[in-house]
Amino acid sequence: MTVLYTIIVLAVIAADQLTKLWILRVFELYQVKEIIPGFFNLVYVTNTGAAFSMFAGVDSPWRHYFFLAIGVAACLGLSIAAYRFRADHKGYMVGLALIAGGAIGNLIDRLRYGSVVDFLDFYFGSYHWPAFNVADSAICVGAVLFLLVNILEERKNARSCA
């Protein structure tokens, strides 16, 4: 594993956990503080499901363990992928590190609290995006970066073969 990968993973985990700790100390559950009227609030909500609260309504004692297992498997898979991609392009490493850091941040919440702490609440008019956190943001940015690097690398390889 490279130093860059490790630094990014640890930075994402730290930023995620510190922001969640602040929310837990300052906000009551379901409290809302309007930051930018008509666009952005800080809230304190929890998510027992997957991304965007998918499967949160599933009533099963195994749901929690399922999400823990998925999180651990994802972190292991991402680390293996980062090791394999380490020589190809630093963009791959950065993308995978962002995803891994986010996955670990949310996994820590599941282990500590039994759910994930969400607090970023964006909306526009009647459209309301599900609340999310720094870990979720890192996962999304990492996935987009990974795909973008992949597209650019494919184009570069196609031009060199033509």
C-alpha cells in the first residue's frame, strides 16, 4: 500500500468522525439548523440502512450484521484493488482511498452507534436530497474520480493503439 493511499484514507476517516462528533455534541436527534435558506441545513439524523436509507425499513435482527459484513468486505476489496492499481495511475489510488476512507468512516458509526450519523441536508424547492455525511461525500467523489480516470485512460489507450 502506498503512503498516499494511507494518508487519504486516514484524512477522510478523521474528517468524517470529527464532524460527526461535533454534530453529536451540538445537536439533538432530529434537530435542524437552517444555514442557507432554501438550500442547505445542518441536521442530526441516523440511518440504519444503506446509502440514502435504502433497506432502513427492513425489520430484521440480521440487518446490522449484514451491513457490517458488507462494509468490511468493501474495505478489504478496495485495499486489494488499490494495491493492484498502484502502478497504473495515481488517480485510481486517490479514488479508491476516498471510497475506502468513507466506507471505514460509516463502518465505525455502525460499530459504535448501530447506525450511521448523517447531517448534511441539501434541498431546492420541493426537491429534498437525503441527508448524508463526509464519508458519503468521499465515497461519491472517489467513485466519480475513479470512473473519470478510467475513461481518460481508455481514451488515451485508444489513441495510442490507433
